[in-house]
Amino acid sequence: MSSLDVERIRGDFPALQRVVNGRPVVFLDSAASAQKPESVLRAMDDIYRGSYANVHRGVYQMAEEATAAFENGRAKVASFIGAPSRDELIFVRNATEAINLVAYSWGRANLRAGDVVVVSHMEHHANVVPWQMLAAERGIELRWLPVTDDFRLDLTNLEATLDGARLLAITAMSNVLGTINDIRPLADAAHAHDALVLVDACQYVPHLRTDVAAWDADFVAFSAHKMLGPSGIGALWARRELLEAMPPFLGGGEMIRDVRLDGFTTNDLPWKFEAGTPAIVEAVGWGAAIDYLEALGMDAVRDHEERLTRYALDALTDRFPQINIYGPQDVSVRGGAISFLFDDIHAHDISQVLDQHAVCVRAGHHCAKPLMRQLGVPATSRASFYIYNTEAEVDALVVALAEAETFFKV
């Protein structure tokens, strides 16, 4: 039995009360973006209705209230990931922007032709394309960590791959395979080669207790919308000494201390990297989402998802012996994103039939085309679970898949 009261939790999410095609919606796409509880919607609405003003720029009461709420959101996010200081937590639009910030600011200041950046075959495009762009511009070398037949990182040649590297850019949890990578040993290995470590933690932070200090990471990128918060806001955490040495990413208001005809000086951290009016209300909503998750307890969140993922893997393989599931079978080393494919049935076709049953799954390459090519498939369907999903919804997925299989096999 789950350690969460899932039925009570479901009542907190208005979107889960919807009926689609005459059926209760079964939302299994939280790896793309999670649903939002009433407390998050209410916190954002309260700011818009009663305390909205631009932050850091006014001395009147509403402006001071908005600034306090915005910075309180930052403090909650920083605490949630174990950041040593809230000043090391930079608000950005999303994790993609966070990684691009590192590539443009740290990368362009520090990487030269012949320098090495190591990534893996399981990375999201957001942790591949910025480095490919930098490689084309600067002549840096990209090296790749492959994936094993059991969908884990292949670390056989890790030391050789890291030899001469300046950066290891690695996901903490694959958005396709669900694979959880053990970050601390990877960070130790990278640091032994004088390389820094950037962690794409988008899929990890919403589901497991996170401690960036315990990881010994140098940069960590993640976003609000996958962890019950709003879209349009994410974060980069980085070590203070790195952020202080990095040039600003964007120029304009808020990121300056002074502007003269002959130049400018930058603001203190974190505002040095936050040019322009920020996502004020979204920061407040993110703080409310963290309050919600902390009230549940991240250990309970993880326990629920492990149990549900085990149930789903067993249900799918029992009912469909021929199904191809891409990801570890051991739920202790994976998250709740399950990518699957039937022989001779395209992933998009499966997903369209499931939609007729109000079962929401993602179909496509999941912004991971290099991994798809390694797997030898053009796309997969992906069901992903979160705190509000139940075994009954897994059963609904299986029933809908059975009808889809029958439809396409006839």
C-alpha cells in the first residue's frame, strides 16, 4: 500500500476531475509537465489580486510584499535542493535556459579549441545542443558515455573518456529510460580529472530528495513545471565562486549595480544573472508547490512511485509479453517514466487510441533523438507517474492498450 493518501491528494488537483471523451481523465504525462494543486493556483492568484508589483524596485507596501514573496520563493527552492545559500540560486525561464546560461557564460569564458565536454547518450536535447553549438563555434570536442543493454550508463571507459575533459554534463534521471544515475561517484571521477560537473536534474528533483552539496555538483539545472509548479520558471544552482567569476548572461535592468557612458558594473548574486522583470508570480507558485511536496515528504513520494512503477511494469509485461519496455526493470534504480513500443505499431498511433480512452501519454522522441537512434527506434510511447496516480489508472492504461493492440492487429 502506498504511503501517500492518493485519493485525498487527487482531490487537490482540479485538472484530474475532468472528463474526456466521456471518461475520467487518466493523466500519465507528468514527466513532460505535472498538474497543479489548488494551493499553487491560489498562491499565484492571491499575488495577482492583492500584492502584485514589480520586485526590488519600489518602496511602497505592495512592492515590498511582492519582493518578499518572490525572494521567499527563492529561499524555498534553494532549501529544497540543499543549496548552501539562496544567493547561489538563479531564476531562469526553464532548465533549458539554465544549461544555455552555463554554456554561454561559463563555456565561452573558459572553453577553447580542443577542450573536451563529456555528455551521455541518454541526455535530453537541452543538455546536448548547447554543447554542440559551442563545439561548432569554438572547436571543442564532445565525447559520449554510452548506454548498456540494461539501460544504465556504460562506465567501462569512464576514466579514458574524462581524460582531458573540462566538463561532464549528465542527467540525474533519464526522461526516456527512467534510469537514475548515481551522481556523486560521477562527480568524484570528473573532479579527479579537473573537470566540472553539470547535472540536468529536471526529472530527479520532483521525485527524490535532492542534495546538491552531497552530489558535489558544480551546476544543477531544473524547473518548476515538473514538480507541481507553474511553467515559465526554472533555476540554475551553481557554486558561488563559479557564478562570481562568470560574465553575465543577459544585459539590462536588475543585473547592474551601475551603468556609465564607459561601461557597467554587475549586481550581486543572484541578481547578476536575472536581467529584466522576473517571473514574479511564478516564483511564488513554485514556493507553494515546494510547500505541498514537503508536506507529503519526499521519502513518501519516492516510496509511492517505486510501488506504482513496479505495479505498472508487472502489469504491462504480464498482459503484453511482446511489449518492448526501454528502461531498467529494477525500480530502485529508476523513476516512474516508462517508455514502451509494440512491434509494427507506431507510438503515435498507440497514443491516439489511448486518447479515446482519456489516457494521456506522450509519444515521440521525447527530445532525445541520439538515444532513440541508439535504441534503434524512431519513437516510443511513454507513461509517467507522479503523486496523484493510482493502480486503477495503471489498469486503465492496460485496458486501453489491449484495445489499441486489437485494433491495429485486426
